[in-house]
Amino acid sequence: MSTEVPLLQVEDLTKLFPIRRGLFQRVIGHVRAIDGVGFDIRRGEIFGLAGESGSGKSTLARIVVGLDGASSGRIRFVGEDVHTLRGTRGFRRRVQMVFQNPGSSLNPRRSIEQTLSVPLRFHGIAPSAIAPRVRELLEMVELPASFRAKYPFELSGGQKQRVAIARALAVEPELLVLDEPTSALDVSVQAKVIELLMRIRNELDLSYLFISHDLSLMRNFTTRIAVMYLGKLCEMGFTGDVFDHPAHPYTQGLISSVPVVSEEEAALKPAVERIRGEIPSPANVPPGCSFHTRCPAAFRPCRIDDPAFVQVGFEHRTRCHLFPRDSTA
Ligand code: SF4
């Protein structure tokens, strides 16, 4: 394992949202949207966070970039607590986010040049350097320089997302948080945006936190992945290990539902039942293992005890009673 300080460390993070009722909006309980989540992202890696909608992925992304606060736990950026960094422009420059829907994340009243100039001005770039930097950013995301004068309504979904990526790159961040960056796009456009993200990451030596419900995108794109269910991580490891030897029944179900294009790929899929039913509400998390209401392998302890994370391979961990605590590989 590398001894280098990770770029990002998330430690035992929890986020509670109050549930309010009645005339006086009294707090009658809490939704535990994130529950004791921990992982790190190493320099240069693409870390995938997978799970269905409602699992807490986007809440986690917003906390990492500082759009929301955590209820407890800690986040460090290159070893420093982000609570002390967050007020500084330095931190905001070093961690940027690309949102799911480029249509709503771009201001319709701003031209592309104005959109790309805002972060440059905010971070004190000299006025004379702004126009050349805008041209450079458009080139980086493979859009013609003539797009400077266009407005978002004149662009396709894929072009808007390229502008959103250019805006995130404007201030030379070290970590990009990509929250479902391709889910609003057609499949053919998705592939091109992923190719673009790969090229940019290689050229600029960036790290990505890539969030998606689509495991098929994760397989060739990410270095390591973590799978999230109802606010908790249930499996984490190198992408190849998790895809080739998924340990948690939820991961197995997600992988088995990924569409395949060849018999070879079909042979590699785990022979498991599809996940049944819908993800429960985060306001009503089942006791014990929160996946037990949908798990084909559930047995008695699953309804009572919440399993701990155990090691099942090299840097491969899962949270399931099928793997007792002494199964360390
Ligand atoms: Fe299924 Fe039990 Fe494992 Fe949870 S702990 S994933 S319910 S077998």
C-alpha cells in the first residue's frame, strides 16, 4: 500500500437531515442520509462511488466540495482538515464539481465566455489573461473557439456538459467531483464525454471522484470503487477485484444487472438473483443489515445485527454476515 498522503480522506462521515412535523415544525426524527462512511482517494486515481438513487451518493458529493456540511466525521485534503481550509479560496480552487444536469447548472443568461470567465475572475486571474484562458479551456474540451459567443440554449446536452467540465477545469483543480456527469446524456454522447474525461485526467494528472448508478461505466473508467446502500458503504476495492469477485450480495446483484454485449462477458457475470423490490426510504432504514429486506442470501442475524466491514482480499472489504470477522485474507 502507498505511504503517500491521500489527496482526500473521508473519515466516519455522517449526515442527518431533520424530519419536521406540525404547525411549529418540531423535529420528530432524523433521516440518516450518510452513516459512518470512510474512504480515501489517492493522487491520480479515479475513485468510483456506485449505488442506486437514494443511496446518499450525491449528498456525499455535496459535502466533499463544501456545498453542505456533515453532521459528524472528518474530511482531510492532502492531510489537512477541510473545516480549516473551506473558507479559503485555495480549497475551492483545488476541488471542483461537475453536476448531473448541465442544462440547470449553466446560467441561461450568460454566454459561454461569461460562464467560463466567472471562476477565473473570482480566483483573481488578470483580466488580460481571461480571453486566452477561455479559448484554451474550449480547446481542452474539444469545442470550437466560436462557442464563446453562444448561449446554453444553442448547445446540445453533450456540448453543455463539455462547457460545465471546462468551467470546473478553469481554475486548475486537483480533484474533480463528477456527480452522474453522463446520466442525462444519450449513450453515444456518454461514451464521448467519458473519453474526454479520461484524456483530460491523463493530460492534467487530475483525480476524480466519479459518482454513478451505472456500474457498466465504472468498469473501464475507475481505479477503485465503493458501493453504497442506504447511506453506508457495503463493498470497496480495486475495480477489477470487485467486478471479478463481488463479495456483497448487493454488489453481485448490481453487476448481474449490467447489460452485456458478448457471450464472454455473460460468462463472467455472477449467477445470482436480481435484486428485488425498491430501495427503502432513508427515513425508514431496516434494522440489522439494511439490505436484508431485498437480499436473496439473508439469514437470521441479518435482521438483528449490522455487519462490520471485513477484509476479503487485498484492499478489498465488504460488510456482510456471510464473511465473518476472521475471514481476513
Ligand atoms: Fe444479505 Fe445478510 Fe449479507 Fe446483509 S448481511 S448482505 S442481508 S447476507
